[in-house]
Amino acid sequence: MIAISSRPRLIGQNWVTISFASTLYLCPILDLLLADVPKHWHPELRLGLQEALVNSAKHGNNLDPSKKVFVRFSIVQDHYWWVISDQGSGFKPPCKSNQNHRQTTTYSPENCCDDEKECGRGIYIIYQVFDYVEWNSKGTELTLCKRVRNNSRLPLVM
């Protein structure tokens, strides 16, 4: 079951909240999260969001159906924001990159991971897809942002 609620967070900004029981069946959730994104960005953002949601459901909540994944979503001008949180015990985020990571941090398992088990393809993809990536200190909430302009470059081709 997917629960959807809309609530104003800040003046001029509306955040939509989606919650769902931990599952790897993410197609309807991804469709909802990408509904307002320009179509040519869907493949890239779908891949990045899928990796983030899989990490929350599988690694955060251990696919426990009694635990939920929460996603808040908002569009602020040409910035698309997603805040994904789970009810797991958390983990140590792989990199400290609180500001535009492409300018300050280059993610690779070699320079960001203390333990190879903590890092994988999903985290690498997340850093490649999004312009802003930040975990909370506990590692249970991930904030993602992608700047999308109608005349901006075409999406990343992997």
C-alpha cells in the first residue's frame, strides 16, 4: 500500500509525502515521484531514485514489511528535491559532501568507503545522477536534488 499526502512545508513550497511498506516493487512509486519531471530526464532520475529506494527498503529496513520508507518530494523553480528516509538503524554515510558534491567531492569506493561492504554500485550511481547528495548524521535519511532546466544539457548517458 502506498500512502500519499500533501502538505505545505514552507511558504511557496509544497512537499508531497509518499510512504510505503518496505518492498522492491518500486514501479508505481517511481512513477509517482517522476510524474512532474520532464520526460527526457526520466531514465536517469529513475535509475538514481530506484537505487536510493532499494537501499532504504533492503539495507535500511531489511525488507521488513512492518517498516516504512518515506519520501518527501518538492519542486523549487528548476530544482527537484527528494528526501528519502527509512526506519532502519542507519549506517555511516560513505562521503562527507554537504554541498554540490561534483565540485567538492569525487565519489569512488576507493576514496569514500572505509569498508567495501558499505559501498556498492547504488551509492556510486546516486552520486553520478544527482547534483546534491546528503545523508543525515545517522544515515537514515538521504536528501537528493537535481537541477533540471528545459534548455539544460541532456541527461547523463551511462
